[in-house]
Amino acid sequence: MSSIDPRTPVIIGVAQKTVHKGEQPGPEPLVAWDEVSRAAARDAGIPESALQSINALSLTDCMSWAYDDGIRRLAEKLGANPKMREQGKPSGTSGQTLLAKLAEKIRGGQADLALLAGGECLATVKHYLKLGQTPPWSFQNQNSHANDFDLLAHQHPDEGAAGLLDGVGAVYNFAMRDISRRAHLGIAPDVYRRQLGETLAAMTNVAASNPDAWFRTARTADFLITPREDNRWVTYPYTKHMVANIEVDISGAILIASEAKADELGVPREKRVYPWSSAYAEDPVYIAVRNNLWKADGMEIAAQAALKGAGVTMRDVSYVDIYSCFASAVNFARDALGISDWPGDKITVTGGLAYGGGPASSYMLTSIPKMVERLREDPKTFGVITGVGMMMSNHVFAVYSAKAPGPNVRPVDNARLQASVDAIPQRKIDGRYVGPATITTYTVMYDRAGAISHGAAICDLPTGDRAYVRIFDKDLLREAERTEFVGRPVTIKPGQGIGEAVRA
């Protein structure tokens, strides 16, 4: 007779499907979600027909195709009619936050068998676009995207004026954070870029051994950080091979049950992995309002809350997967967890978003399954996973183990966490300021040929406020590539939309 609380939520089955690069066209998202859901049941050692009895179903956001009702269509394919249904919003935290909600429903007795699924088929979308075709997929929403989410509505207009939302705007935001951290630590620019390359190169080693990874090739730091024709500058300090890749065909599914339901279904003990804790917090979306741009307060608070809730420290943790869309997300999370010295191959179980593959809001549907596999193999250990979303303003941390959580494990009060983040003072943004200022952080932007286009920076003003500015002086920007530009005095003069920074 098990001593585990029968309402304890437990992951019993996981699956991932990757249609590897060059094998396109793959199936449409709905078909892929159906396949991984059935594979998750088989992984649990239960018949696929058991999926018909799920009473909760969650689906991560999909960029590849706007279905009229993706959850209903997936439920129909599975022959299920779950009463509880949730469509996730766009965010790299979505996989874990949805799983945490399902776990709470199970813990509260509202459900006993739940499914979380999702994924992207953007490589296949690209395949059809190259042929001048629209993907021949089903149940299209003829009106708008199902979530109708507008990222621009969540951003400060001065960020757009600075080019921080233009095209690959996210990469500029993340790059500015890494540069702020570099300056805070007092590391020389060339040394810091080398450190980034070494971290990412170690992550490629994990991807090379992951059969589900998008790029299964180990790379050197030199290969990753050296600008060349096939590795153009994207934004300083990142080249193309240093940033996330969402043009992948990757889907995942996670099957969660109550301990009692797992017993009823006959799920083997060695298949079970338990969610111990989950913590979520949001930082301000606007970058410039944060006092310290070299860290994320919400990330630190969520990281420590997840560990405390599980009653563990990082000394107890053997496996980690850090959301790794850009190197700054990796570095900030390592700092938040107190593992800044852990190498790249110790902080991912997939290879990361750049190499394992980053199916947008569904990445954690690859990291959680891989973590489950590791913990099944090493059942006395703990694993930590992290997620990031909305320009690194959304943060989630979670602790897992094949050991069942004991009575000392406490749920995290996310509302209290958020209140503590919201209480942190913020800077004001002054988009009309002209006069002397100091560079707080910056980045250099390039065209597709690798030539400098312009720069963007956040400046500290004598008033204590902040301002977004653009930089067009090419000589100044070349200097910013070679030397530490943070702390540099400049003069802000009137510009188009926002100010322009010139030499002081």
C-alpha cells in the first residue's frame, strides 16, 4: 500500500516529435499534437484509449497555424471530452505554467488524468512558403489568431522608435541585458564574448547527443562567435549561431495523473516523476524602468521561491535545463540560481533553443520530457527547469524528482511573489530629454550583409530618469564593439521619434 497521498500529481508519460531539418514537409500541428499525445500514453505503458478519459486538456500557443479551436480539434482526434480546457498564451513559460495549473487541478480533486500538448511546424511552413504555397492544413481560423495577442501593445513606444521591436527586436533586448551584465562584472568585451561562446559550445555537445535535437552537431566556441558569411552579426554581441531558432518542426506532450489514477492504470513506478514546486513572477516589460539592468529581480525571486518550496538547494540538484533563447537568459538564470560557474553542458538537457530547437511557446514541452527521462534514469536526484517569456519579463522555475514529495513541500504563493516584485521601485522614462547623459547599456545593429546599421542604447539622465536613444555615428559604434561603452558620457540631441546620442 503506497504511503503517497492519492491526490499527488505525477507525470506518467512524455513524448517529443521532431521532423528533422531537411525532412520537410512534416505533418500539420494538429496531427503532430495527436501523435505525441498518443506516444505519451505509450510511454506511460497504458493504452492510447486511456486518453479518452482525460478530464483536463491544455494546449500551448501555436504560431504555425491559427486553428478555429485547437483544443476541441485535438480532443476530437483523441476521442476525449475533457471538461477543463485551457489555451496557453504566447510565452516561453507556458509549458510549465500550464503544467502547474493541471497539477493543482489534480491536487484539488478536480481532475485525475490531464494532458498538456503543443508544438510548432514552422520549418514546414517555410517549406511551403518557398514553393509559393499555403500549407494545406485543416480547421483554419478565418478571422484572426486564436489568442489575438499583440506584443507591440505591451511595449513602450520609445522601444519601437529605437528599433527594439523591429523584425528580430527581441534579440536587441536580450543583447542589451548581456552587455549590462558584462559591464557590471567588469569583464572585457572580447573575454566576455569568448565566455558566451564557450557556454554555448558546451550546449551544442548536449544537442549532438540528443536524438530529438534540431541541430545534432557539436560546435566550437570559435565557430559560434566568429562573424563570417554563414554566421553574420545579428546584434552585438551575438552572431546568427548564438541565437534561438524557432523555424523548427517540434512537438511535445506530457501526461499527468493523480497517484491513485496512476495506480489504477498500472503505470510502473519507474515511469513516475513528480512536480515538487513551481514559481512564477513577472518583471516590468519595459527594460529601462528596471533599476539594475544586469539582472532580473523577478527571475531571482522566482528561482529562490521554487527551491524553497521544494525544500532543496542547488547542491541537491543534479540536472538543470535553462531556457536559452539568448545567452543573457542563460546567464541571468545561472546568476539567479547561484550556479554562474556551471558550464553549458550542465545547464541543459536538450541542447537549448538554439541547438536542441526552440518551438516558441512550446519549448518547455521538450525540456520537461527530457528532464523526466533523466530523472527516471537517476531516480534519487532532483532536476530544475526554467522558462522565460515576453522579452525576459516572464519567469518560471520548477523542481522535479522521481521521488514523491513529502509533507514538508509547500506550494508557492505566486501572488505574494508578484507583490514583492511590484514593490521594487522603477525608473521613469523621459523620451523628450536632450542634454548630457551616460550610457547604461547598448547594442549595435547590423544589416543582413553584416554591416553596421545603427545602434540603440538606454541612458541614465542627470534627473535619475532613463531614455532610449539611437546612435548613427559608425565610428562610435565600431568603438562600442571593441571597448566597454557602458558608463560612457554622451550628449542626447533631438532625433526622429526619440533622441540621438552623439559624442559628449
